[in-house]
Amino acid sequence: MASKREIPNTELRVSPHINSKIATWKRDYHSLSNILNRSGIGFNSDGGHRIECNDDQWAQIVKSDSHSKHMRHKAWPFYEHWKMIFGKDRASGGLAEEVSEADDVLHGSDASIADEFDAFVDSDTKSIPSPPAPKKALRKRKVEEVMESMLDAMTKMNKNTSDRLNTLSMRIGYDFDLSTKRVEVAKMLDGIPEITKKQKFMACDILVKEPERLDLFSGFSIVDKADYIIHNLEEKLAM
């Protein structure tokens, strides 16, 4: 199971998360397909999968499809995958059946396909029975492979977001701790009788501006704190 393999504690589920996301993909696909079917419009040549058109063309697009108004500057790397699931122009034919099967995977109208997709997402311990018709099995495997690719992408985005949030929370925690240390600097310096009031102010300026020095200073014993402050003051005056 892709989501459990990448993020064991994920709350990602077929319903509502996957169904909702795929419904959005389907809506985006139909708008994107209509855009790319217009004369003189396609993806940009740099491989970024962004729509390339002029402002007049875009105004006409938005006028005919309000859903497309936010699509112009986004990248659409899954378009070819979407064509395999939602597309109406299949070179292999059997188009109505292909589209119907994709909808079945999403909405559960074909119990066997929906159950297999649920099993794929919710449990990697269940085996998925092979359908009796080889042609149907091939199409189902193709749909499932694309679904797995998309699910992996969603899972990685989820993991990247979680990593960024963890980094952010750690940073916020560090900044909070640093702020607390800055408030305590004056009190710590009061315990060093070897320095004058002017030297205390200078030391405060040095420590609050340089977190690394403040961290080091906070970890010293009271005796070493005095030596470290004098060292920093001498270094500052020598500059």
C-alpha cells in the first residue's frame, strides 16, 4: 500500500480524500483538454507542461469555461496519465467502456474494480483477484498503474508537506527558546561581577545579535561565562 508504506500513520483514505482529489483531477482534465483542443494552443516548449497562449486567446478560454481561469500558469505533468483514465480520444478504441471503467474505479459502480482499488489503498496484505477476461484485466491493470502513480505523487506531496511542517515547528520552537534566552541575558550578566555596566551593555548587544554566541554562553558555568564575556569584549574592541 503506497500511502502506508511512505507514511505509516497517514490518515489518507479512498473516501473522501482520494475520491475528492480524483474528482478535481477529472474536472481539471476536461477543462485542460478543451483548452488544448483549441487551434494554436498547447503546452510550452520547455517541458514545463504549462499552457502557452496569448492574452486574447486566454480571455476567450475563460469566457467559455470559468473553471479554467486559474489554470494558465500551473504545470500539468499528469495530463497524459489523465488521458488514459478520463480521455475520450483513445487510439485503441473501446472508449466509452474505458471511461466507464475509470468512473467505476472512482465511484464504485463496478463493485469488483472499486473493491480492488480500496484494497490497494487500504491494505497491502490482501490479494486482488484477477478478472476472468484478459482484455478487461489489461485495462484494469493500466488504470490501477496510473492510479498508483498518482497516489504515490499525492503521498510524496503529503510527506514533503509534513517534513516542511516539522521543520517549521522545530524552527518556531528554537526561535521561542532563543527569545527566552535573550530575555535572560541581562540576568545572567548580572551574575558576573568582573564586568562594568558599560561592558554589560556591550556584551548584551553581542549576544542578542549572534545566536551562536548566546547558545554557547548559556551552556557555560558561571566562571566560564565571565571568561567568555571578557574574551568577546576584547575581540570586539580589537576590531
